[in-house]
Amino acid sequence: MTDAEVHEIVHSFAYATKLAIRAGLDGVEIHGANGWLIQQFVSATYNH
């Protein structure tokens, strides 16, 4: 992924969180394990 694509993903998570809060939710849980994209961002195995 390019830096711009990573920033777009981060922005999308932030936007979705804002929408959830506006809808009355108290919080969100972002799953970042088991090979999902967020885990790949911080893993030396995937992120070179």
C-alpha cells in the first residue's frame, strides 16, 4: 500500500467512529489481530 492509501484507511476508521458516536454509541472496538489489516501495519512480517 502507498502512504496515501494507509492514510485513507486511517481516515476511514476515524470517520466511521465519528458516525458511530453521533448515532449514540458509547465507543467502538477495532479488531486488529489475526492477520487483519491493522495488525499488518504494525507487523514486521508484513510491513517492510
